[in-house]
Amino acid sequence: MHPEDHTHGPDETPHTHPHPDVDPHAPLADVRDARRAVRIGIGGPVGSGKTALVAALCRTLSADLSVAVVTNDIYTTEDADFLLRNGVLPAERIRAVETGCCPHTAIRDDISANLDAIEELEDSLGPLDVVLVESGGDNLTATFSKGLIDRQIFVVDVAGGDKVPRKGGPGVTTADLLVINKTDLAPLVGADLGVMDRDAAARRGTLPTVFLSLVEDPTAKPVQEWVRSLV
């Protein structure tokens, strides 16, 4: 049975979403030509600053790009509500997915709810430039299905200690961009940013890592520039 066209019983219609292990996306150059939105997943542990980063990106990117957001929470719409309260995008550009399960399930294993949310945004808003898909807070093993996103950002924070990058895990080692967030807290928690930089490079090879403090840089400039390079 083909993974992209399967049924669960004799009376059910075919499920047309791609299998989580199948990457249906064209190369990004072709995506730009076809005007399909670049889909960027943003994951990381609870409290690492994912939603604050999404808010910053929405503020800066929406000045000249068509942006939409899908948030994932287990039992609430808290992250979407935060974005709405802060007015970073009009309400019609934000969708909330309540996963009801471990966050990585909805971004990696059964991605249908997130795909439905993206399709609803595209149908209602027309062509988009960027869709940000924020995962619920998870651990260092969290990764996105290639059937859902084109590129992945993984966010860790300095408050977790300078040992986090060397612990590795798929989120740290394979994300297209690693963001080491809340650098302004380093002196308060005794974290050595030089150690984090060294260990991230050792774990990630040529994949980029950026250091960020939204207190000092509320525009998230290095992340914003990376996203713009994809669009």
C-alpha cells in the first residue's frame, strides 16, 4: 500500500496527507518559484523561549512578508493566546492545535492536524511567504517530520546550563538552525557561552548556531535574517 494514499478500513475515504517519513516538498528554490510558503518548524524544551521567538519573528517579518503561525499545545491554546494578546499578527493568521498527547507526536508521528491547520490558513488567506509551526515544549529528542516542514529551528536556553549542547540529541544535532537563547542570563546562572559555542560546533559540524537575547535584541536579528535567506 502506498504510504501517501492509505485507508484505515473498507468504508473510509483515502487519507491524502503524506506519511510522516515521506518528504513531499520540492527543493526550496522550486518552492519560491511556485509561491508555496516556506514552512519552518520551531521546537525546543519547555521555557526555552520558543513562543517569544515566534512573536519576535512575526513582528519583524510581517512588515513585508505574508506570515502565518500554527502553535501546538497539549491541552490548551496558551501559545496562540500569547501571540494574540501581544498583537503580533491578526487573529486570522494564527491557528492553535491541541495535540492531546506528547508534543512530538503531532509534529513528527501523526502530522495530520498540523497539515490541516496549514491548509486552512492557505485556503483562507491566499498565498503565504512563511508559515511558522511551533511545537509544544518537548525535550532534546524532538524533531519535525519532513512531511510537515521545510526547515527546523531548535531553541535551547542558557538557563538550562552550558552543558545542554554537548548532551546532543536529534534536536540539537540535526536542526537546520540551533538558537541558544537568553544569553543575558549567562552571568546569573554561571553558564559559559564559549563552552556552549564549542560544544555546539562539535555536535553540529557545519550546521549554524546563533546566540540570542530577546531582551537585548527584540527583533531576533540573526534568526530573522536566516529565515529571510530561505524566502
